[in-house]
Amino acid sequence: GRDRNNRRTCVFRVEVGRIKGTGKCQLASPNRGDVADALRIAYDQVKKHLTDLGIKDSLAQWDLRVQVANPMEADEPSLMGMPVYVAIVSALRGQPIETGTVVSGEMSVQGNLEGIDSVGEIIMIAREYGAVRIALPFLCEVDVSNVPGDLTKSIEIVYYDQPSDLVDRVLTKRETES
């Protein structure tokens, strides 16, 4: 994501706790700003696509508590739509995100993916924080082709064109049943 105030690229960690409840989804930190908007949009999109996402339970039986850790001390996290979306689905399906994966991207209220700027900087920061894989919208493919090869050679780039496509690419694979 970014720090909304100075547009600095930052790494955030999104954690979602799931407990028995009544269908609430809220931020653990103050419920304001771009992260609160991203949470509302992501949760609405998850509700619309439960079956497509492989979520069998009704959301009405769970409460979700979302925390955005901010190790780079951004004043106000922004551009967090897809990371929040994936974290919610991960919690609801009980499948963690693959180790070393960074998710980047934003979605509109309708669930459409939006472009990202400074893709090279995003890849560089992700690598510095230990990422081995980064998920980017297909809209960024041309931008990635313009990034120096030494930045992209040691990181796997996973492209996605739909939020549900991203989920299947970054969550750990379920054990096959015998």
C-alpha cells in the first residue's frame, strides 16, 4: 500500500480474526480513512461472491476483526483493497496466504481492479521485506516489463485479473482428502 499523506510505498500486514458472532466486520484500530473504506468494499465483495470464493458458511455466524500492522509507520494506510479482501477470504476459508507473498492492488466499489503506479518501487520494497512472490493486477504487466530485470529476477510475479482469481493463486493449497 501507500501512506496516503506522502504517497510513500509501504508494507503493511493485514490480519483477520474470525470468531462466532453476528456478521460484523470491523477494524481493530480506529474505523476511519482509506483502510475503513477498503474494508467495507472488500467485505461487500466477499458477501456478493461467497459461493465463487468457496466459502460455505453464512457470514451471519462470524464476526471478523481486521488489524492492519504498520511497520513502516505510515500516517494513513491507503491502497489496501486487495490485501484486505484476500485476508478476509483467508480467515473465512481457514487457509493462510502462502509464506513470502505480498498482495498489491485496489478495487472499486463494484469490485473492479484499479491500476497501480510505481510498480518498480512496490517490487523493490516487497523484496526488501523478504517477499518471494508478489501478486499484481494484469493492468501492471506493461509497467513490470519496464522494471529493470535485476529487480524482478528473484521474485515471482503472479498476475490476476479478478479478485477471485487472486485468492486461488495466493492461498495455501488445501490437502487432498483421502
